[in-house]
Amino acid sequence: MKTASPPAGFQRRPAPLIVLAVCALLLNAGVTVAAPPVMGQSVIPANPTPAAGLEKPASKIPGAQTETRPASLPDKLPEVPITQQGPTQQVEPTAGAPASEGPRPEGDSLRLLVIPAGSDPIVMGVSTRPERLIPGHWQQFPTGAYNAITDVPGIQVGHLSLYRDRPNKIRTGVTAIVPDATLLTGGKGNLATTGFRASAVMLNGNGELTGMGPLQTAGILNSPIILTNTYAVGAAHQGVFEYFAQHYPGQWEGQLPVVGECWDGFFNTIEEPVQAAQDTVMAIESARSGVVPQGRVGAGTGMRSFELHAGIGSASRRVVVNNREYTIGVLVNANHSKLNTLNPLLKTALERSWSMPVERMRTADSADEAVRPSTTGTHPESRQGSAIVVIATDLPLDAQALRQVAQRAALGIGNTGSIMATTSGDFAIAFSTASPLPLGAQAPAVLSLSVIHPDALTPILQATVEAVTEAQLNAIVAAHATRVPAYGP
């Protein structure tokens, strides 16, 4: 059967399994990585424009190698050519047990591709600064310096991607959103002993967000937020426990991991159990601030939205309340909807950027990547995927206000054209880094908190809708970034 050829500039994926691994895994190999920016300093430049102050020339990080090896021999790690912004530094070993790759299927082999925080990876379908296509009249609030969730001081993101062409296509991974509790508490607490006010909502329930019950009951987040594929929820869940056991033994007690999933089975052989718990450990350990790789990376590696490559997208907005500026940051895993519902304004913007009809891009995406036809399933037209939306802010909001913020994710998703089909699993979680809560033995019996008055929430909700809308669009734009793959044939 004849298949359509991808458009010029797009390349088919190579055969090896690629892991966008964590910096911690590379410590013994002496890999040089980009220095993350100091949180709280120059996050928002004076009189900023979107992504202002980040246009430093790219350079190569020396000393990287690529190597195919059995997964059971994590003794030598590869060197990977990447580009990066800013100065480089040697990362000191992370406290706790050293990272390992965990069990892998018999005979499997791995290559590792490392994307340090603040780097600009040479990977097709991944971009740290996707072209901004959001219609101008849809934006009333300015972005942060990175136009990403990491514009919120103390928020870090880490990705780990699994990639292989043969014998079965693998396009999957893990993304971790991690509040830097040590920084946010001034050194008085850590991720195991600190809580953040939070809430979560189910927008359409054909999916899973673990830990949602405690989030809604106690209104406290005390865990990294992990995104992955539907079949890997168990491995990711266990990975969170292993992370705390390795880094904070005996300190994280009676808590539940927060893991959100989307089904990536159109581009990924999801039935093949390639993910291990240690993948989640590595994703958490790799989390840094700075520019956020978006598109087909981490949990978004095998995702699609409106039948187009999509995955991870991020955006931010700044708001002023009582003469003080705050930031709302969003990260989404976009994996939903049919092309025929795509908002016409966004469709036109994409076609102008790509210089081709979106229908042609859909054909190219499917011909290049699909592991199963779109008609798989009893009711193929109703199978329209999912979206997980993570909203972070430094606004002093209580759990009730954060629930209202999380609910606005539905409007941001809807702006793009999604109808949240019956088969869609759509969830949103919102949390605030303001006034972290000490937990356990350090927890006071009475809390005194200052929060924003409910009457002042309207601009905050509007800014949230804007950021969610653009994050969804950025996922598609970044997923079609035409880069020369760094991983060879």
C-alpha cells in the first residue's frame, strides 16, 4: 500500500532506543551540563518581551559520546552532542543512592541522550522556544522570561524519553514537575517534609490522576507531579516511592504519588513494558529550572493532538495584584481531539507557519510514525485521547481558589477546539508555592496564612485560560520543530 511522504525537512526516526536521561545518571561519566539559572534572580527582566534575554549563541558541550550497550550494563554512559545556552558547569553528585536504569526487556539495548536544564537540544520534534502563534487578541497578560512553567520561582522540570524503531516502535517517556522545596523554604524543609497548597479537578474522567483524593481532601501537594503513558502508571508510581527512599529515607511517610497518564498507543507500542521505576527516579533527579524542552519529549514523546504530533507544551502569564507581580505557569501533556474540531484561527496560524495544509501535515505525521491505524477500536471516531494540565503559581491562593484555577483549564483546552470526547481523560492540578507548609513533626497546630481575596480572582482566572491555551498550541508547534536528529542512523 502506498503511503504519503513526509514534507521536506522531516526525517524518519532512527532505530535505537533513546533515553533523554537525567544529569544525575551521568555524574560518574563526568558529563558537562548547562548551569541552571539561579531561581529568584532575573527571572523576569525589566520591560520584558516574551522569552526576552535568552538569545545567547549556542555552543557544543564537549566530551559527549554515544554508545549502544545492553541495558544490564550501566557502567559507561554515552556522550551526546547537544547545543546549549549560557556557561557550563560540572554538576556535583546528587545525594542518595546512585541512579541506575532498572530492569529492561531481555536483549534490549539503549542509547542515552541528555538534555540538561537550560539547553537547546538538537532533536527533531523538540524545541525550547516554539514559535509563538497565539492570536494577539487572545493575549491580555505578558509572559514570563521563558514563557514556561519554570517562570514560577522554584519550579523545575525533568524529562526522560524512550525511543526505538525496531523491532517495535517505542515513543514514550516520563516528565516530572518538581517544586524546589529546599529553595522555597529557605533551607528549612525539603520535598519530603514540605507541602504546598493545591487542588485537582477531573474535567472528563476516562483516565487517571493518582493521588487526587488527598489533593481534594487535604488541599496539599507533597510529591513531584509525574506524567507518563497509560500502561506505565504503576512503574511511575513505584518510582516516586523509590526516589524518596533513595533521597529522603524515612522522611516521606503516609503520602501518595501524583501520576497523570495519557494513552500514546498511536505512535508507541504501548503494550511493550519498556518503562522501569528508575526512569521516574531519573526524571525527578534531572529536574531543573530554565527553558523547558517541549513537544515530543518526556511523557509527550508519543502523544498527538488534533491528529498531529503534540506532547509537552508550556506557557506562562504575569499578573499584578495589589501592586505586586505574580506568575502563573502551565505545563500540559496534549494528547486529544480530532483535526476537524481544531479552532479555525489556530488552524490558519499553523498553516501559515508550515506553509502547507494541516491535513497534509497530519498525513505526514501518521505515515512516518504510526504503529496502528487511526481506525483501531470499536468506535474509532470517539477515541480522542486525553490532556493533563499542571498549573503552578506563586500567588497566595488557598485550596478553594486553586480549585477555581484548575477548573479554568477546561476553557483553555476548549479554546483550541477540544470537545473533551467521552473517551478522553482530562485532569488539571493547580498548586501554589507561596507559604510552603511544614509537615510531620514540624507542622504547627495552627496556621496563619494570607491569601488573595476571592473578589480579586477574575484576572488570575483569565491569565490561566490564556496560558493553558498557548501551552496546548506550543505542544503542537514544538513537536514539528525540524531538527537534525543527534542520535545517528
